[in-house]
Amino acid sequence: MCQYQTLFYDDKVGYVIRCLHCENFQIGYGNVLINLYTADFCDFVQWIKDCHIDKYGATDPGIKSIIIPTPCEGLKLFLSQRELQELHDMLDTADSEWRSQQMLRLFTNKPV
């Protein structure tokens, strides 16, 4: 049975949670829900961090013009510059929280 740990939550943006038992991640953003293994989550976070928002040429940051692949076959995100920045900030915060908890676990010898 899953026991979830919240790494990020904002009712206007989305959430990132992690199961303490199976260690899978779940990302809820907009109307998309993505379940990822740990390695896929790390790769996806890095991919989003590597996306430079200024390289996308839309003049209006609200126009959806950016296609982001996901580790899930057949699923791509179609985002505006504003949404990409929002997703980036959400994942960066969740990743930092998760890594901080991993570090704390080294010192407490307790599962986090």
C-alpha cells in the first residue's frame, strides 16, 4: 500500500508526491498526471532544467508553442513559456526537497 510524501503542492499549479514504499513519483500539472520511476523522474527534472525558456520564439509568453517529451511513451506536454517556467519551478522545488530529505536520511538512519 502506498504512503505518499508531498514534495511540492500548490493548488493553482500542481503537485509532486513520492511513494515511500515503491519510491515512484507522481507529478500532477494542469490536466496531466504522470507516474515515474526514480530514474525517469531525475531525467525528466534535468530535461526541464535544461530547457531554456528564452530560446522559444513566441512573442506572447501565454501562447502554447513548446513541446516537451516525457519518459512516458506517446505523451508530450504542450506548454507556453509561462507554463514551462511554472513546471520548471515546481519540479526544481520538489527535486530540492527530495534531495534534502535524502541527505537528512544519511544522518538519521531512518527512512524518509
